[in-house]
Amino acid sequence: MAELTGAQWRKSTRSGDNGGNCVEVADNLPGLVAVRDSKDSDGPALTFSPTAWSSFIRAAKPC
């Protein structure tokens, strides 16, 4: 995952206090937004273009 070198991970604002079941997001990389499970920091990450990520966030927000 060389493309994620330098990623600065943060807990998603949508992840509550639920016993460690959290999503982490890294949006500091140029042209890339990465998402991973906080319990498996060495595991796989999903990657999105910033445009796709913004579309997902807009669609996921409650009306």
C-alpha cells in the first residue's frame, strides 16, 4: 500500500463510542481518500477519489 504512505488517519465523526467498532478516514493524500477498520490498522483499506467520497458523504447524510 505504498499509495497510502503518509496517510493521516482520523476516526470518522459518524463512529460513536461503540467499543472500538470504528471507521478511520485519511483524506490528506492528493487525489485519494482512504477508509479502514480501526481494529485492523495493518489490514486493507478502501480507496476513493475525492469526488466519489464527497458523493457518498452527501448520500449518507440524513435528510
